[in-house]
Amino acid sequence: MKKYLAIATLAALALPATANAASVLETQAQTSSGQLFSYSFSGLGTPTGPGSITITARGDYTFGFPQIESLDYDIEGLLTGNLSLESADTTTAFSFDDNQFSSTFALSLADFQTLTADGVIDITLDLSDGVNLFNPDTAFTSVGVTLESVGAVPEPASWALMIGGFGLVGGAMRRRRKANVKVAFA
């Protein structure tokens, strides 16, 4: 029995700890040059770990000079700036007039707690006037928010199951049969 208990313990320790993540993605079509996009994420819950925000845009973004076509972003004043093909983390060119780029911002737990203090994360994207829409069927912007939950407290049902399992193992160990020893005198 001790052998089985040791194997079960090692197996439980070898299982990876799971981290839950809440991910939300919202996409809006680009319909005009100089368009303003507003994203609002609510109901994400209270963050218990770090996470990320990813902004993706596809449309007529080119490296045309002197106009650099871009997208301004404002994440509740915490993060503001300008995204273009040149500053993106990833870029995909479908043609000269059809490019997609993406940038991901890693945020700490404190940043996410600040963003979700009112229960809503508001993100504004402002398309520069130079972005023409040669193919409006494929032009879009999207924002994805991912919150990691690390070290979450188990639910009461999980605690009850774990304590009940320990009780069953203890009961099984206690009830094991004792060996009969016979003494023979010669």
C-alpha cells in the first residue's frame, strides 16, 4: 500500500499547475479614412496575474513617403502611442496596398488592476487620415485582452474532494490486513 501511495504522490506532483486565462477579442471593420474605433471590455473579473493586450490592424498601410500610415492607440491613458508597419511586432504583406500588423503589450498585475478598477477597459484607436481603403472587405482593427490568473484559490468543492481523498487513503492504510504469524515449537 505504501508503494501505491508513493506512486500516486509522485504522479500528483508531476502534473503541471494550470493557470487559467480569460481572453477576449473584438474586431471592427475599417470603413473610412481617419476612422475612430472604440473598444470596451467589461466582465473580465478581477485579475490575479499579469496579461497582455494585442492590437491588430489590416488595410492599406504602406511605407509611403512622406505620409506614414498609422494607427494611434490610447489604453485609458496608461499606454498611448502610434502603431505602424515599421513599429509592429509582426507584419504580413498581402500586397502593396494590403498589409496586416500586430503589436502586443505585456502588462503587469498592477497595470491590469489599474485598468480594471472601474470594471471596464476602454481602448481607443484612431486611424490616420492617410489610410485609404482599397479593399474594405478585408480592412479591420482588432483588440485582444488576455488576463492570466495565477495562484487562484481552489473552490470549496475542490477542497472537499481533496480532504475526502486524504481520508480515504488514510482509512485504506488503517484497514490493511495484519499478517497472521504462527509459532511452531519443535
